[in-house]
Amino acid sequence: LETLRKRVGNDGPDALVVSVSHGIASSLIGRYDEGDSELLASLEDTRRVLGPAHPYVARAHLYLASSYTAQKRYDDARAQYLAAERVYLDAELPEHPGRKKAQEKLAELDRLTETP
């Protein structure tokens, strides 16, 4: 990871891809602390580099929400899905497929957390 960061730098689009990819990979193999930390850093870097109303910021929220869902951290996941949806709306992209995915995942969380 550090070798890749040295090659691509810390602030360009390639660095953002490296960071989010490492976070996703870590989460997928169950290294949630490392993955979530990397995904949070990637979210902040993406927001700083591309601005708060960019679809890649929303995508970073979606990745973090997926990790939280896998850990059964449903309230945290819900907050991230809602944040992603807000970014798509702020970016004036109400029909973006990512927004639809966030809405689907929120409905799925509602089903998972409903009490009989």
C-alpha cells in the first residue's frame, strides 16, 4: 500500500482509488477496523479533493455503509446511506443509480431491523 501511495501521490484521483480499494479489500476479509479507518480517510480525502457534492463522495459513503452493514452496525450504516443519498441530491443527480442503490439498501435495513 505504501509503495502504491509513493507512486501515485496523496491527493490525486489515483490516490483516492488506492485508498478506497484498500479499505474495501480489508473490510471484505473481515479486517473491519483497518478497512473502516481507510474508508473514513478516503471519504474525507475524496470530499477535500473533489468537493462535498461529488458522486465519488457518495460512493465512499456507500462503501462505508456496506462495511457497517456487514458488521451489523445498522444505525451507522443507515447514517452513511442517508449521507450518500444527500450527496446525490446536492449534486443534482436525483436519478443517479447510486442514489437508487442507497434507497434500496435503506429499505433492506428497515427489513433487517424491524421488530415483529
